Amino acid sequence: MRDHNKAFCRLVAETFDCPGPIVEFGAYQVEGQEGYADLRGMFPGKPFLGCDMRPGPGVDRVEDVSAMTLADESAGTIICLETFEHVFEVRRAFDEVYRVLKPGGLFILTSPFHFKIHGYPDDYWRMTPSCLARMLDCYALRVVGQQGPRKTPHTVMSLGIKHPAPADAVDRADRLVERYQGWLRGEEAAIPARDRARRKLAMLYRSKAERLQIRDEFAVDFTIDGPAAEAVAVARAG
């Protein structure tokens, strides 16, 4: 788990009233991330179930996200941070998440795009922002983002809210985007002077693609759409 993915999840938890129970897929805490990758503290007082394909640190229940044993409409919020690239039946996994979410439930997802092949236990997919938007087409509200260079973002992220979305969901989505952009500005400003100098030096001899990755590491772009957003736009226009 990378810092910005964890920050995105935390800001969703702080900005929205995430219904319980909270179910995380990909909860196995790999070596070196024990504790750091534990998301339970973001949802105080709410039941939290950590699921993965294998038992281990952070895993309460062994589950396959593409073939869940969970009942229909039994989860309030489902979290998949840097998980779906490891799921071979990825379309089925999206369908399963929608089946298991309660009405008004939240689906939080992040995934790498321009990133090395990494196996936990294997690595199958890279999803574009357009792919995420299509996969979440059945949701009342979709927040889809990409971070990094526009053509080769290093990360894609999304939030889907199952019908019916709360009345203030669009306002909260706007606030989420603003807060995440603010967090990124803070992270960029906090880069130590020595590292800033190294980044500037790298811009002189790296390839064009590498220079873009350095320059736009903290650049982010979001779209907010879906029936709930369309209804708010009509109301504001009228």
C-alpha cells in the first residue's frame, strides 16, 4: 500500500458517513507493512472485516472477491486498495461488490497503472480511468481520479455510491476532491530540499517519459458523475 492510496481512503472515511459493516478485500498485510496497512482505525466504532485469498496478518476471513460467500446487501462499505490488479476474474469481482453492497453503500478502490509488475500472488490488470467509469456505471454517483502524467498516471482511484445516494453526496464528493488535492499539495511542499535538488537534477538527464513522471507525480484529475450528479446539476441550473 502506498501513502497516497491510504490517504485517499482516509479522506473518504472522514468526508462521508461510511455505513457499516466495513469489508476490506486485500487486507493481508505483506512483510514490512504490518500495522501500516491496517485500515481499521479509520472507521472507529464500526464492525470491520478484513478479507483476502490467504490467511495471515490483517485477515479475519479468507474470501475470493470474485466469488464471495457474503450475502446480498450485507456490506455497508467495501474497500479494495491496490487489489483488483491481482484479481483474474476482475469483471466478476466488480459485479460481486455491487451485489454485496447495501443500498447507499460505498465502494472505495485504488489501483496502480504505470507501475511495475508485482505478484501477490500474481498481477493481471491495469485499468484506465475510462475503464473504472464503465465498471461503475451502475452506481448512483461515481468519483473517478487519476494521479500522475495524464497519459501515464501512476495510480487510478474511485469511489462508487450504490443507489440511492445521500442527498448531500455530490457536495461531499466535491469536498473529498478538494481535500485530496490539498493533501497532495502538502506532500509536495514537504519534500526535503536535498530530494528537491535530486529531482531537478534528474530532469536534466532522464528520458521524456521519466521527466513527466517526476514533474507530474502529484498532479491529479477527477470526474464526478452519475445520476446523482446529473440531478444536482439540473437543480443548480434551475
